[in-house]
Amino acid sequence: MQFKANLNTRDSILASLQVKQAMEKQIKSKLAFVRCPEHKTTVQNIKVTGNSASSFKVEMKYCCDQLKAEIEKALK
Ligand SMILES: [Zn+2]
């Protein structure tokens, strides 16, 4: 993800907020139907954190490694 260098600080904060929200939405929609094969639970608390596109981190809660494997498959 690249931003134009001539954005002022406020614009770039807004832009990265928008990118963050868009990312979050995309990840949520990709994981909406992902369920743990054993516990039948879905992924919870999906959140993108970080202040710039280069430092974004995705946080989420899942019950176990089986669901983690499903998440990795879905996000590929
Ligand atoms: Zn599980």
C-alpha cells in the first residue's frame, strides 16, 4: 500500500484510518464463514491495529490451532 508523499499529516492519518477500516472489513468478510471444525466457533474480535500502512497488525481471537489453520487458508 503506497501513499502520495504530498499528503499533509492529517490527510495521511485519515487515509491510513480508511485503509485500516477497509482492511478490517475485508478480513471480517473473508473470515465470516470460517468455523473451527472441532468447536464450531467463528473468529472473534477481528481488529486491525497500527498507525501506518507499514505497521498494521491484525488481531483476532480463535479457539485453537485447527481454527488458526482455517484462518490461514482463508486469508491466503
Ligand atoms: Zn477450536
